Amino acid sequence: MRALLLFLIGLFLGGGIGLLAGGSLEMEGHAHDHSGHSDMDHDHSALTPWPTDTPAPDLSIALLEDGPTSRNLHIMADGFDWTPEAVNGPVTGGGHAHVYVNGEKVARAYGPWVHLTDFPTEGPVTVRVTLNANDHSGWSLDGVPLATETEFK
């Protein structure tokens, strides 16, 4: 009887803790709010002026088909230093890119190639890429974001 009682208590406590932990996990397809995490609170609207002693990067993109619903995005950013090891750190002159498909942020790019899955197959698709500093602020030149946007059909 004692073993059964201990088993039931363990099952109850273990299941309760499991449910609590499971409730905090991010589920696929559900949005995750970073506002409660001080280390993840990125202001994507903030702009950081590109250093005046360095020419601004020349930015363009190309999209290559890689299956029915996936594409490989090539980010050509001549003059830009990719610094994935410094993300979330101080602004140092390099950074990463943010990738948007039809206005929705879908990826961070830490180098010139990004594999995009679940790519829309209908209608024109707008892909926008912004160059971002380590603190996630957008690099800018004369107040204009260093970004490119292209519509693919």
C-alpha cells in the first residue's frame, strides 16, 4: 500500500511539474514574445549610423529555387563584416542581417547564404534584407536603413 501511495504522489508531482515545464516551451507555429527577456529585448526600429571612416556596404540579393517551397537567399554585402560571434554584444562595425518575406521577419543571417523554408509559392513575394549591428539596430547611412528589397515572381 505504501509503495502505491508513493507511486501516486510521484506521478502527481512529476506530472504537475511536467505540465508546468511543458507550458513554458515554445510550440511550433506560435509566436514567442521577447518582451519579458531583458537579454532578448531587441529594438528592430533603432538605427545606428554607419561609421563615417568606412565606405558603406554595397547590398544586393538573389534568390535561387531549392525545391517547391524552399529557396536559397544569397546576400551580397560587399564591404560588410559578418560577425556572428558578437551578436547581442556592443556595436563594433559589423553584424548580421535580418530577412523579411512579405513583411514578416523569417530569419537572421550570419553569413551570405540563408536557406528559406515554407517560401510562398503564389503571387509576387517581397524579400527585404536589412544589415544590422550586433545590438540588432539597423545600420543606416544619412538616416536611411542599409537595406534592400526585391519583389520575386
